[in-house]
Amino acid sequence: MAIDQASVDLVNQEAALPESSLNINRAAGEDKFRGIYPQVDWAHQLDYAEQLGSGAGRIHWRKFKLIASNQPVEINGRSFA
């Protein structure tokens, strides 16, 4: 579920490529999937999957800067080498 929602978010946050078949919803932040298939409500599929217990569609984006280092990095109490 989370990866599906993240995929939608990442696609929709970008502007459409110039050679794209999109005629509407081309700007960053607009729904590209509805631009191609206006009659399909893709969000319904994610909502239904969540109702079935396949996971949660709510995600929290975090941006962080990685620094090249030989030392492990700790995030939320977990160490990453």
C-alpha cells in the first residue's frame, strides 16, 4: 500500500514530459493518472486495499541529507552502515 501511494505521489509531484500523451493535468502537483484516464478513480483502489487490510495508504515523507562517511548513521534509533 505505502509503495503504491508513494508511486502516485512521486509521479504527480513532477511536471509532465514534453513528449507525454497527457493533454490535461500536465503541471507539477496535478493528477497525471486522471489526465490519461479521467473516468478511472485510482484512489478507490488504494482505499479498497486498505479496507481489506493490505496496509495503510498514509505515508509521511521525510527528506534528509546523506553524508559520505565510514561511520554508521543513526535514524530513529536504528543504525545504518
